[in-house]
Amino acid sequence: MINPENYLNKIATVDIKAMPMPLQKGHEFLMKATSDAVDWNTYHNSTAIRKTVQLYFERLAEFLQENSKAEKKQRKKEAERKQNQEIMQEAMRKQGLIDEQGAKVDKPIKGKTKKPIPEQPLWVERMPEELRFIKRYVNLDGKTKTKEEILRFINSLQKAIVEKRIRKTSPYADQIKYVQERLIEVYNTMKAKIKLELKSETAEALKKLTSGEKVMASVSFIKRYISLNEKPGMKEKAKGLLEQINRAMKKGKITDNDPYIVEIHELKKNLKAFITDKAVRTLEIEQATLNGLEGILGCACQNLNGFDGKPAIMNSMDFANMEFDTLGFKGKWLELIGDPSSNFTAMVYGKPKMGKSYLCIDFAGYLARNHGKVLYVAKEEGLDMTLQKKLNDKAVAHPNLYVSSFLPTSLAGYDFIFLDSVNRLGLEPTDLNKLKAANPTKSFIFIFQSTKDGNFRGANSFQHDVDVVVEVPQKGKAVQMGRFNQGGEVDIFDNSFAA
């Protein structure tokens, strides 16, 4: 794990400019907040900065681990490429197409004439950035393009060069330079539109380069599967994708030896369930699964949250005049809690039968009516008559309020999540911190069982990690001890609420 003590040693071996942009921003944030990793007092004293830096540490550790795996995979790929070349050369020698030194033989050796074995492409997870641009350039041949379209191509190519996704040391540097110069020349001399025509020998040479590597069919399907995530009206596309995967497997384009065969079988299962279940309107990919699939594609898709552009050190006058976005609570919830931000965390605890679940059901209804979609995980009671009675007593049933007897893997469709209770769900403080880190834009309300003396069950340290702490010390009374309105009180069984 990465921590303040070993951070400088870990980052010393990393090319920071080659890291994904969110990680570069994370490094900049840390260095500003800790005076170039020398003074960690702000980190230890500020919960917000500590959470942000810890999240950055986690993402950096994942990146370093994936980078190590990628390097091993690349070495393996190069070894396979070399072995394939040796096999191909040996086959060509046997056919008399090349001599022992590998030079081309103009006339075949006497005897039976054999057809040359066509060179097989190297199947890869992701085509190198240079080849993707070269292929894009070749595809312009014979097509009419506007000046704006040519400019977009030039800009995207130059951005890749500036971001060092394409380097001077690239084996395709000469071809990239040619493409860039040719595009700029066309742009500077063209009018509104132009039909591009490549010289036949140039087109053939560039096509030969791009045909050497092809993206694996399994990876192409994974990419298309991810593109369907959380989009409405995708049933037909999902059905078509499943049919194409089945055809590819039948034709041998995807075999049991494919490195992503496990993921393909999982895709098929999820697509089939999505297509057949009429109640499910969107395909939702679990976050852990999504991260794994994006990793296969080499996406820099995971954005660190919390780097909002504020400097680590500010003048107190400037800071006092800053405005922060809040939810805009009203009525008794403003009186009890105050007005938190849209990704607040709260804990509620109290002895049994004191009314903490009634309080939380009432709060869930208020959030559903006014602020977004709510999931109430009722592990304590389950989806039974007791929960139904509480919903009806508080009159909170609403299209935005969902109830569940278990914690779903994906929380993508909800803004506020109630866990009743943390103890019955078997969650530890580390689990709750990970849950919050994986869903940084969502609000969580954690409900705890209490001990005989009235304290909540669990590590005392967790109380310091939430924004709102609500205790139900006696029947029907809730007291708030958090950051926004310490000392706020409310009568749990009073059914008046803000509309």
C-alpha cells in the first residue's frame, strides 16, 4: 500500500507525465497540500484532504499494479511475435521463398511449386496509437472531407503527440510525421472541401503496416458491451451483440483459448438476462466488473473525485466568501441536520424500539420527494409487514423510493442509500469507506445497532468519518451531533414534514 512514509520512494520510479491525467492532478494536489510531501500536518488534520489523498493513493496503487501487468504482457507479446516470425521464416525457407540468411529468392527451388503461406496478423487487445492514426489516414483515400474534418484529424494527432501517447522513439515515427505533414499541406491548400487520393504505393505500404496487428474479436465485443451501459433503448442492440458473439464463437473467432473467454461468457449471461427481463430497462454493469473490462481496453476511465480546483492554502478572507453547493433542506430536516452537500454521509444509532428506523424511513421519503432516487436496504427487517407498516404510517411511498432486502453490487441508479443496519449487513468501517470511495457522488445513511449502554456497535473511529451523527437516546427523540447543525432535535413520531 502507498502511504505518506513511502510515497516519495514509490513515485520516484514513475514517469508522472505518462500517468493518466486524473493521477497527475492527484499528484499536484498532494504536493501542494503537503509542501512537496515534506509537511503532512494538513493531511493529518483535515479529513477532506486526507480522504482525497487516500483515494489518490488507492488509484495510484491500482495504476502501478496494472502497469506492471501490462509490461509483463508486452514482454510476453514480443516473445510470441519473435517466435511467430521464426516459425514463418522456417516455413518460407522450406518452400524456397527465402535463403538461409532470410533474403528473398527470386526463383523457387525446383520441384513441386507450393503456395506461399500468408502472413498471419498479430492479435492484440488494443492497436497502438500510431497505427490507429495511420489506419484513419488510409481510410481517407477516395473520400471527400471538409476543412473542419481535416482540422479535427490534425488536432487529435497533435494532441496525442503533445500528451506523449505518440513518441519520437516510436517505430512508426516516420510514418506519423509523413501523415501529419501531408494533412497540414492539404489543409493549407484546400478550399471548403476536398477529395483525398493517396498514391497507390503509399496506400499499400501504410495498409501493410496496419494489417500486421488486429484487435481481438473478444476485445471488440467487450468494448461494444461497455458502450451499452446505463443507456435506455438498448434492448435491440444488446440482442444483436449477443447474436454476433454466438456467431463468432461458432466460427472459431473466439475459442476457449482466448484470454478473455471468461469475460465473454459473463457478457453473454448478462446480455441474455437483460434481453429477457422486460422489467429491466437499462443494462447496468457492476462497478468492479466495469473497472476490469475498461482495464482490458486500456482506458484511463477512472476519474479521481475531490480535486475541485481549490488551492491547498487560501487566504481566510477569500475562503470566508466562497459559496458551496448544498441540497437545500427544509422544515424539520433542516432543523435536525442542517443543510449538507449532495454527497454527505450520516450515521444513525439508538437502542431497539426507540424509533430509529421510523426516523430513517421518514427521511428516505423526504429525500425521494425532493432530492432524487433513494434505496432503502432493509436487512434488519427484510421486505415484510413491519417495513410495510412503517412506510404506510409515515406515508412515504413514492416512485423515487426503492426498498431492498440486500445491498446490490451496483448503486448506479440511486442518489441516496440507507443501510439498515450496517451490523446485520456484516459491514466493517473499512467496507463503508470503500463503498463511499467507489460512489463519491452519492450520499449514504448508515444505521447502526447499539450496545446495552446506548453506544453504537462498531469501531469508535467511524464516528469521525461521517458528516452527520444522529442518536436516538430515548423513545421518539432524535438528536444530531454532526457538522452542519450540532444539537438539532426532532420528534420522530411527528408526521409533519416539508413538502
